[in-house]
Amino acid sequence: MKDRIRQWVRGAAAALVSMTIYAITLGCYIALMLLVISMEEGGDNLTAGTTNLTQAIVLLSEGSGFSTDSFTLTITPLLLTVLLIWLIATCIARFKAFAVHSYVVGLVVWLAINAVFASSVQVSLSLVDEQWMILLKSAATFTVAYLGAALPQSSRVKAAIAWMREQVSEQVVRCLKSGVILAFAILAINLLIGLITVITWTVRNHAAVVSVFELSGMENGSRILTTLAMLIWLPNLMLWAISWLFGAGFSIGELANFTLWMGQSNGLPAVPAFGILPEPIADNLWRTVMLEIPLGIACIAGLLMIILPQGFACRPLNIRDASKRGSVLASLIYAAGSFCLSAMLTSLIATLLFAISNGSLGQHRLAHVGVDVMASTRAVGHPMAWGLAVAWLIAIVGTALVFSIGWIIERVKASRTTSRQTVNPRQTRSDVNVQQSQESKEEQDDKHEPADTSSTGFRLS
């Protein structure tokens, strides 16, 4: 009983401490930003709404938006969401609240805190979702963090992995592991490309952002703090940049559409972040290069997975050795299965990421801000699948060429050896004839040689 009570305390402490750290840190920054804006811009003291706004942002980072008299905000700041999940997982690991009882109590405490926040947001903000939906999204956030912390430490998970390794061959385990690693590697490379694209937008269009700040009359302190606040939506912009770069594009409601071929806007709100949004690409060559990026990434990653020792270590030159041909062909078959798993995981995860990156800034013309989920998934998933298929075909063709060339060389050597063997018997017979003739000649000479025996004739005196 004491052990169970200890687990309950650990779960409650993990939930309470993580929310305390997160809410206080977020509230301090919001209070500083509102204070600086109040001092530079004048007017009422905006810090009075710090608590209310902090609670709304906490719920927003879990997926529950809010609205005011002038706008509606339901775009989840994915950077805050990732930081919150990481913080909860860290606290769970710190308090060692891995047991199921710890999770249940921690979830109850977490939902109670979020329910208090939801009921407190009533002054100038109103929540978009119903109470049950808010609690459901909060429970999903806590559950993801708990699974991320508890599963690697779970004895049952370790036992299941050990049992699977006993029941399944090492090649199948490597196939599954390689497929998962390859999927996350491709997604990580795509996100890095999205970050580089956003940085490029910012560098090219920083003058437009400065113009928006000047039109708004914001001073330097307000500009710096609000720009830092906009970074919480950086992962959203990265995902939109991936969709734009690979041909699908994104939209700001009905007011603006951005693709490689088109970049038009009509009456966008004076939001500084909108100033970095891209222009269309005029050069057909550069558009073609951008559209082929996911195919190239997948092809290179697939070839590395096939060739490197950490992957399948399948090198075409090994096919020349007859003892290694079976293992090479088996590795290529397992690589095909790994690529299929990787393509499926990449498409599923990309669909989820694109879906949670969207939201709204209003209820009419700005009701949908973000990407078309299906179009963006196709823009990423189809070229990636084709790239993996091309990588596998290159490996197959390379292996077949090496085998064919080796087989041809072996046949040529065998034919030369056979031809030499057909010529050598004639030379042997001629040598034998010469030797026999030499031996017969020697025998004839021996017949005419004088004898060494004593003579029987008469001797004259």
C-alpha cells in the first residue's frame, strides 16, 4: 500500500511541477512583453491581462484555441507544444513516475489544472472548444509525454522486444528497425529544409516586416519581444514551407495563396509575420529542382541505407563471391520491405503534422490558415516513395551488372583455358614422336658400335 501511495504522489507531483514551471515561465514572458508594449505605445496597462492570456496560451499550446472581439486564434504553436511535452516527460522521468497508477493520478491532476484554466478564461477571451474537447486535448498531450518517458523504461516493453527477437529472425528485426530509422531521417531532413526555407524567406523579405512594424507604430522593444513571441509558430511555418517548396503551397484563408507559381494576397491583416511570406519562383529550372528535392532525398537516403554497414551492408561487388550471393539477394529483398514500411510511416506522420499545423485567424475569410493536408501529403509522400523505389532499382541493376560482368569474365577465362587444353595434346604427341625417333636413332647407332668381347680369329705371327 505504501508503494502504491508513493506512486500516486510521484504522478501528481510530476503533473503539478511541470505545469507550474511551464505556466510561470510563459506568464513571466507575457508580462514582460505586455509591460514593454504598454510603456512604449502608451494607453492602458496591458499587464492586467497577463494571467488571463497566460491561461489561454497554455490551452492553445495543447490545441484549444480562443477568440476575442477582433480575431480568433486556433493555430497551435507547435514549438510550445513540443516544449511542453518534453517538460512533462522530463518531470515524469525525474520523479520516476513510470507506473500506471502514477499515470492515472498525474492525468487527473493535469486535467483538473486545465479545467481551472478553462473556467478562468472569461474576461476578454472566450474559448472556441467545448469543455470536454479541451480536456480531451489536454489528456492527449499528457499521455503522449507519459508514453515518451515511460515506454523506454518499461520492463514489459523490454520483455516484448526480447521475445520478438527470439521469435523473429535478425534480418526481419533489422528490416523493421531500418524502415523506422529511414522514415524519421527523411522527415528530419525535410524539416531542416523547411527551416532553411523559412530563414531564406526572412532574409529576402525582412524589409516588408520592417514596413509592417513602422505602419503599426511599434518601437524597438516591442518589435523584439513580439518577434520572439512569433517564434512559437516556427514549426508551423516550417511545415508550410515544405508544402510550398514541394509544390502544394499554403493559404491564408481566402485572402492569400502561396505556391511556386503564384503568390497573391488581398487585404491581409497587418501581422508582421505575414511580411516574410514568399513570392512565386519565376525560373522554370529552379521550380523543377525544388519539385525533385523529395525524390532526391529519398533516393540518396535509400542508397545509403542499402550500402552502409549500419543498414543492410549490401554491396554489389559481393555478388562475385559465390558464397555471398545468397546473403546479397536476401538483403535486397529485406531492403524492399524496409522501404515500404518507411514510405508508409513517412506519409502517416506527414499527414498528422500537416493537420496539426493548420488553424484559423477568424471565422469567415480567415477560417482556414495553412495547407491542404491531402495535397501536401501527396507532394511529400509520392516523390519520396518513388525515390526509395529508384534507390532499390539502382541497387538491383548495379548488382545484376556486376554479376553479369563477372559471369562473362569467368566464361571468357574458361573458354581460354579450354582452348589451351585442346592445343596442348597435339604439342605433346609431336614431342613424343620426336623423342621416339631420337630413341630409335640411338638404338641404330648402338647396333653399329664395335663390340668389347675377345676375338676368335687367327693371329699371324
